[in-house]
Amino acid sequence: MIAYIEAGKNEILKKVEPCSLMCYTCSGFNDGVICESAKALLKIMCNRNKLAVIARAEAEKRYNGKLNNCAPNIQNIVALFPKWSVDEANGLWCAAFVYHCVILAGFEIPVRPKESSCSLAGCVAWEEWAQADTRIECHSGNDNVFQPTAGDIVLFDRVFNNTDHDHMGIVLENYDDYIITAEGNVENVSRILERKKNSHIRAYIRIPDNFSY
């Protein structure tokens, strides 16, 4: 597989002159701007491991909504949803962060799948889509057989607002009693967190590698 990816990368870079920007397909990142070489390469590297790597790096960039001591920097995330503004997204962008990471990883998923009642800026939309699309795995948080892995999406209940579908993130690591996640909008900031495996975990969503809607 590694040899295949390297061969594909070499062929792409022969055909499309790489730019001077740095993105995840090279050795750095350039605030969401992806060159044509990178876009082509992402299509043969679209998998959950890639998603986990990107989600970790994005969460560590410390995205934030409106805070007392700094201006919001979630413009690139919000821009994926044309009918949304930074003001409207403030304090409500956890699902948008997940979508942002999924798109950066090369998955081709519309802002609003036909199976969803709203855009993927809403946590419930992810569950509606995953349950209706037979290509997607959706596992209850109570499923003791299923083992989450890096790049799975996790949905939470009653984390902040005492309501269902109130938060979500991306699994980075799995352990017996807890998971490590990358999340947006934790107190209006992106973070890497340890989450216990308890009743707050509503479901896990697993998007197949190389998935295109």
C-alpha cells in the first residue's frame, strides 16, 4: 500500500507542478489552501488514518470562536457552509470542525447529504446520514463488541447542554476505558481530549476508506 501511494504521488507530481505552499501531503500545512497536486494525491490517500492525523493537527492549531482575549479564527471552517456566518456559528461549530477535517482528508461528502434533515454543521445530520446510507457504519455507544479506531467519528449526548446530539469529535486513539479525541468547540476552542466510554457516547460513525458520496 505504501509503495502504491508513493508511486501515485510521483506520477501526480510529474503531471502537476507542485506549488511552493506546504500542505498535509508534504511536510506542513497552509491554513486550508490545498494545491492541485495535493488535491489529486488526497484522492488516493483518502482514509481514516489520514483523517485522524489531520484532525489531531487541526485541533492543535487551537481554532476558536469569539473569546474575550482574541478574535475568532474559524472562518475557514464556517466558509464550508455558505448560509452560515462566524457570528451564527459561534459556540456551535463542533460538527463543522469534523466536516472541515473530513474534507481536508479528501473524503467527498456534500454539505447536506440527502439523507439528512439539515447540513452537516448539525450533529444530528451525521447520525441521520450514517443510519440511512448503507455504505456507512453506525454503531451504538452501548455496543460492547465494536471497537472504535483512529478516524472514526464519535457522537455525544448531554456533554454540554443536557440534550441529545449536543457534541461530536473524531477518534484519535482507543483504549479499554476511554478514547482520545480531536474536537472543535470545547468551550469555543478546538482541543485534544480524553473521553471516558460511558453513557455520554451516543454512537460511532465509520466512513469507509476512499469514500465518495
